[in-house]
Amino acid sequence: MTVEVRLVSDGDAAALTAVLLANREFMAPWEPTREASYFTEQHQHDEISHARRRFEQNLAFPCVIVYEGRIVGRINLNNIVHGVFCSADLGYWVSQDYNGRGVATAAVAAVVRRAFDELGLHRVQSGTLVHNHGSQRVLLRNGFTRIGLAPAYLRIAGRWQDHLLFQRINENTD
């Protein structure tokens, strides 16, 4: 299995739009409530432009997940903070057709390696809905440890929901 993680580019808007439209119902329970405009190529182009600006400011690491030559998801390091915190938030999703195949596990491994080796981060954290056992398994397989429960952490599917928080520490930082 070859899973590639690469920076999102302007040319990815059409492919991302198609994947998002195909997975709209599947992802709805795990995502914020989205306006119809979110599922348009123009909106995805705007999202990519914003993400690339944040990348250039060293505040984010926005990527696509590519499997067998096609985009099947997104994975991002957001809220990158350097200095004494030296951490980022990890978020990802994979198309329903590719769930359970190890795609997310491989993508998380690749991004964590880059977070530690290229970005020099000390810590990567991620939150999952309490009932998102699949995502929790992905994090645990990648050496993340559970660090707590955050009540009413994010507004997902139209309501504030509790999240389990996980982290992975870079053991090679001083």
C-alpha cells in the first residue's frame, strides 16, 4: 500500500470537492455543520489559498492524502506554535471507501514524522469525538497517548461535543 502525504495545492480544489461531495453524509457526524457553499470548487479553492498562506507563515502544515494516485482525504497540522510550546494540533479525514485500510494510520505516521523531523515540533496533539473509536485506534497505533477528556470541546454536527485528547511527544527534542 502506497499512501502519500503532500502539501495541498491550488490544483487540488476539484478533486477535493469531488471527494467531499461523495462523502458529505458519511462525514457529517464527525464534522462541523457545513453550508452548501463548502462543497463547491470555489470554496475549496479559497480554503486551499487560506491554508497555503498559513503554511507560508509557519502556522499550519496543510496536506492531502493520496492513495493509488488519487486524493482520498486531508490531513493537517494546525495552530503550530513555536517557542516554549512547540506544538501543533493534528486533524484528518479519509474517504469512506478507504476507511479501515490503514490509509489514515499511514498518513498520520507520515505527518508526525514531518512534524518532528522537518518542523522540529516537540508535541502533536489530536482530539476525537468520544465515540470515534476508529480515529482513536489510528492515533494509538501511531504512538499517541490519551491525556484526558475535554467536555464540550468542539461544535460538531450542530452541537458541542466532548472529545478525548491524545498527544505524541517527540522524544528527540531537548
